[in-house]
Amino acid sequence: MHFNLIVSTFRNAENNAKGEIFHLLDRLGDSKSKSKSVMSGLIVVNTSLNVFDLIDQLRELVIDEPWEIHYILRLLPIEIVIPTRLEQLSIEISKLCTKMKQKDTYRITVEKRQNNLSSREIISAIAKEIKNKVDLQNPDWTILVETIGQYTGISILRQHQIFSSIVEKRDRLTF
């Protein structure tokens, strides 16, 4: 399975959310994206668009046309997808961490679905590869680990690189 975007929606609204994300991606230049509902409320998408630019474009859309987003709750950009194995997770995290500066802080966020690994195992495997300081309250970077069965999506993100339609509408729209 290959994906570079995780879309969360309301339970049983996956088809509506798929239609919405396809419409938005098509409008922004990708008419050939693919998606798959992996469980209730969760869709994985593969788009040819830069997912970080997409997040910025959707923020602008919320300001200009907030009615365009009804079913999409969150969009999580995924930098790499690997088989769900701790040893491979450690290797890939080491590669992605090169974007962090020595003084930067981080936190690890794990979302586990349909998987027997414990969050503690995942966090330990990642933390041993990173020399930077941990800051759980206000990190410079979030190491996002999204396990979905036998696949794991990984990203190292700044807080503004995660899109929440609810937060965007609340924070950016004034009445």
C-alpha cells in the first residue's frame, strides 16, 4: 500500500470524505489521486501533489471558501510508508531526522491501528536513534508514526504542517 496523506473523517462518512478530497485535489491539480478506506473514519490517499503545499492551500481555502470542507476533519502528510517492523522504523527515522537541527526539540506521536506493537516499543525504537531533547509540550518537531496494520506511515513535521478543518475554521474565521 502506498499513500502520502491520511484523511480522518466522521465514522461512516468515508464516501463523502473521499468525494470531498478528490474534488479538492482535482481543483488543485491532481485528477488522478487514489484512495482507500482502511477503517471507519480513516482514508489513505496517494496524491501527486506536494502534501505540505497542499496543507497550506487548504488553509487558504478555509479562509476564502470555508463551505468547501465538510467531511474532512484532519489531513496528515506522510513522508514515507514502510512495513510495520521496529528495525525498519529505526532506520527510516534516522534518515528523516536529518532535517532537525541539533538544538531542536521533538516529541513522538504514535497512532496505532490494527497492530500488536505497543506504543512504548515504537517510541523506544525511535528515541534511541535521536540525540535531540524531548519536549512534550512545545516541541519544534513532531515525529508522527501512523501504524495501520502491516504498514506504517512516518513524518517529521512542524505543528503547522498538520491540517485540522475544525481548528482552522475556529481560529481563522471571524464573524
